[in-house]
Amino acid sequence: MGNPQLGHGAAADSINWVGYLTTQYNDTTVLSYNHAVSGATVNNSIVASDHDVPQDLVYQVLDGFERNYCPPHIAGLGWRAEEALFGVWIGINDIYFAYQLPDPLEILSRVLQSYFNLVDHLHACGARDFLVFNIPPCDRTPNIVALKQSERELYESVTAQFNNRLRHGVEEWRSANPDSTMRTYDAWSFFTEILDNPQQYGFVDSTCIGYEQGCLWWDDFHSVSAFHNLLAADVGRFLVGRPVGCCSAIK
């Protein structure tokens, strides 16, 4: 499994999507190395977590990854460019901490510049296959639903514009790096489908909290492990090029 241990470090009641994707939705032995840190933002010098999390994406890439898995440190670790997939899913916390600041889109534009700069670092290490996730509709989490309508609408708008700028960033990066593949998984559409039709996927509704009661939410901002299982199945289909049509395979 790699690190961390299966089921550890997840903001859910059990295994998250990385664990399910690694152990269930594959045809061969897969090793995962998960450098994600709970509460992290892309770059603390631009948008910092209110928990003062020091391990932002800058740290995760430059210290956690480069110092251990880039030349000359990769001897015996067994990853090769043609067999390694690099997944990047971050930005949720950046939006959460920035959307009410003055000019949040200017701030988040700088976040995305740092984001793709770090992707460039991974590319320089030899990474050639990337999977990027856009941001889900977190305005529909219990945490944000409880806010005033104007705040919810602002959150929704900032998320949509972040995703649009991320999409353009991916297009530009692809053009600049024809030796690599960068795919984007549409997490926004996946989450929207299940939130619109929770009972079709085994959940009581789209708002209740408590995994023991068949709820979708583990807390007011994070989904339960059963949701992660559905997500991993859909990501697995996406990676092998099967038609996803959001979640059609797992209804």
C-alpha cells in the first residue's frame, strides 16, 4: 500500500478514495504514496490554513516528494515514468479560506500559478502522467449550507471560477508539455450527481451527518467512506477510458 497505512490519515470514518482505488479498483498490484495533509492549502504564503498547517503542497512536493523520490534518491524505490500516475487534488481549502477575502479571484489566480509551478517540479523529477481533480460543490456541504444565502452564492461562484481557471491552466500546461499526459477528473459533476440523487446511491439524503445512520456526511464538510468507495469506482473507470457519464456504472 505504501504510506500512510490503509485507512489512516483520512477525513472519513474509514478508507478514503485513494485506499479504495489502490486496493479494489485495479487489475494489478498497485502501490500508492499519499503525501496529502489534512487541512493543507497549495501555498501557505498565499493562502494559509487557519490551523496553521505547515505541510502545504509546496512542502509536500519539495520536501516530501523531491527529497525522497527524485534523482538521485529514487534508486531501488521502483517507480518509472511509464508506470507512475501522479494525482493532484487540492484547492478546496484554498477556496474555503479565501472566498470572503478582498478580491479572492486574484488570490486564487496566484494559488493556481503556484499549483502549476509545483506540477513543473514533478515533471522535472520525471513524472509524465498526471491526474488532476477539479473542486466539488462544497457550497452544498452542511458547513456552507448553514451560512447566509449571500455567502453560499459567493462560495458557489468562486468555486466555479476557480474550476474554470484550473481548466484553462490544464490546457496551457498540456500545450507546453507535449511529452506528458494530464487528465482532469470532473469531481464537481460526480458530487453533484450523488447530492442530487442520494437515495439512488444508498444514502438517506444529501444533508444528514453520521455514517452509522446511512448519512452521506461524516462531519459538516467531509463525506463518509461509502461515498469515497463510489468515487474510487468512478475514478477507476475514468482512468481506463470507460464511459463514465457521471456515475452511470455504479448506480
